[in-house]
Amino acid sequence: MTTVQYLTRDGTPWQPAYVDSVDPKACIGCGRCFKVCGQGVFRMMGVDEDGGLIAADDDDAERMVMTVSDEGRGKCIGCGACTRVCGKSAQVIAAVA
């Protein structure tokens, strides 16, 4: 696997950390990642009693979690803002090839 690395304006090395998904077992649905993401990568979903994802406004939702859709995955720019604000380290970072 090849690692992708860029330089910031002052020459500091920077490596993007693209979000692939959110671990529903770790996520507490606080929405911090959603609030800091300027790319629209995250969306709130409900979790039913069987652990399946359902619409956030569904009355059968036992709790809420953040998710990343296929469309959101493509929007991620790898800035890492979401991983810095998540107290549960729920984001799963994609391997960069």
C-alpha cells in the first residue's frame, strides 16, 4: 500500500484521513462530527431494537447514530475534523492507496 502525503503551505507534511464509515457500536449519536463537517459526509440514523438502521424520525428508533452514506464517503476530503471532535473514536478511517 502506498501512503499519500501532501504538504501544507508552510511545508509541513500532511496526510489525509478519509472517513469510510462510523462504528455504530461506538457512536453515541451526539452529532459533533456532523456539526464540524463542511462537506456533508454524515447523516443521523436511528437504530432499532435488533440493531438495524432505520430513519432517524422513526418512532421505533431505540437510539441515534451517525452514518456515512456512499455519497458522503465520496465527499470526504480527509481533513480529520470529525475524528478530532469525537470522544468515542467512532470514525473508521479508510486505507489510502
